[in-house]
Amino acid sequence: MSGLLPLLDFAGYVALLLWGVHMVQTGVQRAFGAALSAALGKALGTRLRAFLAGLGITAVLQSSTATGLMITGFAAGGVVSLVPALAAMLGANVGTTLIVQLLSFDLTAAAPILILLGVWMFRRYQPGRTRDLGRVFIGLGLLLMALHLLVELFAPFESAPMLAMILGALDSQPVAAVLIAAAFTWAAHSSVAVVVLIMSLVSHGIVQPHMAFALVLGANLGTAVNPMLEGVTGDDPAARRLPLGNLLTRVAGVLLGVILLPWLAPWMNGMSADPARAVANFHTLFNIVVALFFLPLLTPYAALLTRWLPKRADPNDPSRPQYLDEWAHDVPAVALGNAARESLRLTDMLQTLLLYARAGFKRDNRHRMVQARQLDAAVDKLETAITTYVATLDQENMTQEDRQRVDSIVAFASNVGHAADITYHGLLGHIGRLRKQGLVLTAEQRARVDETLSALLANQRQAAALFVNDDLRQARALAGEKARFRTLEAEAAEAHLAQIKSGKVDSAEAGALYLDILRDMKGINSHLIGASAYPLLARHGELLPSRLRDAGN
């Protein structure tokens, strides 16, 4: 029992260390995630700019995983080519070492102040950037406190015979040390926490410096394994290029590091008398050397990865999500951007269905019905995938703006999905009835249908643009289209009744079908407005709760 308590203490302090790192990372992501993602997207032009952007943003986020999510999203969407994406990942690997450099100094005295400041900011302010920064300060304080507790816990173990035997066995097995550290880093999902833990071990002489360097190599390897095992979804090999490229650069660096370890250890120890500082320096130096070696070789390296993992296009399955990366769940700003991009694909499918309907009213296009049925089924599957994706995001890491974005994405996907259903089952179904029953619309009715479908296509494009740019003026203009379609339906109904009264009974059935067509187009237009205009107007307080007049007036 006496041996169990220290083990539980150790596990608890390590958990506190991991939680402190988690709070720092999620706090920064919530405060600056969207802005940093936009800045990164603009910087991914040349490999040097991409490298510096990856370094700087990861230094702020303190998570190469979060930066990698952003870069992977850009690369998967074709926004950035593989060469600058790989360069940004090399920069991210260097950037994540900077907090380790900071923590190599004894900052334990600052822990209570940081926690006090963080709790005050978190309790004092409403959800927003200031409150998220309070979360960062709390995380830093917990991290420093966990390090101090681990140092005190390790002191009695310096002369423990069992620990000495285990570490002695690893002392001559650097490869085993690398693999153990890699597995632990993969499980912890944080190379920062693992390297900081190694610094604590070496500072108390529990781990020898040369073994600590081997453990650092393993931590660098383990942090690149997570994206390969957990971050790649779907069966398109091209999605694996970036995580595989990052992993292989780490593998090459680790292999070289293990070979040179007997000569590197004395040299690193000579650079700093403090063994913890030597570990931090080795961690930084490793990533800098790997970056300097691979940066000039990225063009042929990217070509090799492209040849190994060619893109697998599947035009017959539009329902397959292209941007819903499960790995991005930990970074809401990235995940919501992915969901928004996937939602825009729904509008492209709706546009195709509307074009099929427009062509069908002009000429026989029964050969398009198979494609239309596939598109309608794809819209339903994709809408479900988008809704499920955003519903399973980590609510704890979301800001108020993130939650509003979730609501707007769900509303957009749902309304566009309903519009597609009406287009396929309604408009294209009416075209089939016209052909099957031999009914013919008048020239005026055909012209009105074509004109209205043109307006629907314009509104579809405007709804998609509004979903992206949140332009209030455009939202008002799109909402105004509802009155236009309502007037169009009322005028058509009145004209139809007038024809029946005048005795043109033979046109009654075709006229009734014409009214159904207009009602369906009105419904499609209403869903387009509900997809993007109404949510934006509601956020700005420009929608009335009801169209009913107040009974008191």
C-alpha cells in the first residue's frame, strides 16, 4: 500500500500537468483561433513565409497539432499546395519548443499569481477573449504547480533501487527509450507536457542526460503519430500526404539523432550546466536541424509524396464529405470552418438540381432524372453528416460566437436540404406529370416559370455568398424576395380562377399544376432566405417575433 500512494501521486501530478497544458492551448484557441487561422491562410504563399507563420502561430497556440489542423484543412481544400504546407509544419514543430524553453527556468513562484489573476478574469468577465485569457493564466499556473509537485515527489526516488534497475536497463537501450516516450506522447497528445516531464526527471538525477535526450527524440516522434492514426478520415490517399510527410521528417531526424546520440550528449551537456536546460536546448535544436535539412528539399519531397499517394477522385459519390475532418474536433474554429465549407457544397448540388428543372420545362430531359435522384440522396446524406459533425464538437472549447456559428451552419444545411427535396420531389416531379399526362403550359406560363427559376438561381447564389460574408444589406435584399414570390403566386392563382370562370375548363388541370409549380418555387425561395438571410437578420435584431398585428392597435 505504501508503494501505491506515491504512484497515485505521480499519476495525479502528471494529469494536472496535462490539464494545465490543455487549458493553455484551448484558452488561446478560443481567444485567437479564428484570427490565427485566417492569418495562417494568408501567409501560406512561399515556403519561407509558411515556415515563419507556422512557427509564430504555434508559439502562440502552443500546439503543433492545432496548427497542423489548420494547415491540413487548407491543403485538403486545395487552398495551399503541399510544399508550403510542409514548410508550415516544420515551422510549427519549432514553434512548439518555445514554451519548453520558457519552462526550463524556475517560475514556480509565479504560479499562485497566475492562478489568482486567471480566476479573477474568468469570474469577472463575460464569455469572450478576456475570459479565455484568464483560462490561459489558470492553465499556466496549474502547469507550474504540477512541475513543482513532481520535483518534490521525485526527490525520495533518487536512490530507489527498483527505479534504478528499470532505468539502468533502459540506459543502454536508446531505441527502447525512444519507443516508450513516443507511446507516452501519443497517449498524452502533448509533446510539451512530456518534454517538461523529462526535464523534471533529469533535473533530479533520476534520468541520465543521454537517456533524457533519447526520450526527447521519442516525444518528437510520438507527437507526429497522432495525425496519422487519428486525423486521417476517408479513403482518399491524398489526405494522408501532409501528416505522412510530417511523420517521415520526424522519423528521419530521430534515426539520425539516435545514431549521433553518443556524440551529441556530451556536447549538449557542455553547452549548459543545468541538465533541464540541456534537455530544452536539445528539443529545440532537434527541430531546427530537421527544418533546415528539409526546407530546401521540400519540392522533390512533395513530388515523392504525391506520387506515393495519388488523389482518388470519385465523381459518382458526391455524398462523401470532403472537409469534415474528425481530427479538427479539438479546435472549434477550424472544425466550424470545415463544416461551413462542406455546407457550401450543398448549394452547388441545389444549383445543379435547379438547372435540371429549368432545362426540363423547356425540353425532354428524362435522362437527367438518374443524376437528379443521386444528387438528392447525396444532399440528404451530406446534410446529416454536417449536422452530426457540428453536434459532436466539444462545447467546452466554444465561444459564444462559435455557438452562434453552429446554429447558422445547422440552419443553412437544413434549409438548403429542404430546398433540394422540394426541387427534386416537387419541380422535377411536376415535369414528369406534364410529360405523362400530356399537359401543356401556355407560352406565358412557361415564360413565367423560366423567369422565376432564373430568380431562384440568383437567390441561391446570393444565399451562398451571404453565408460566407454576413453582409447585412444583402440579407435585407434577399429577405425582400419573399414578398415578390408571394405576390407572384397570388397573381397566378387569381388568373387561374379567372380562366375557370371564363369557361376554359380544358386548361384547368394544367393551370392547377402551374400553381403547384409556383408554390414549390416559393417554398424553395423561403428556404433559401431561411438558410442565410433570416439568421443574420435575427442576430442583428431586425426580425419581428410575429407578422401578426398587435391586437391593441
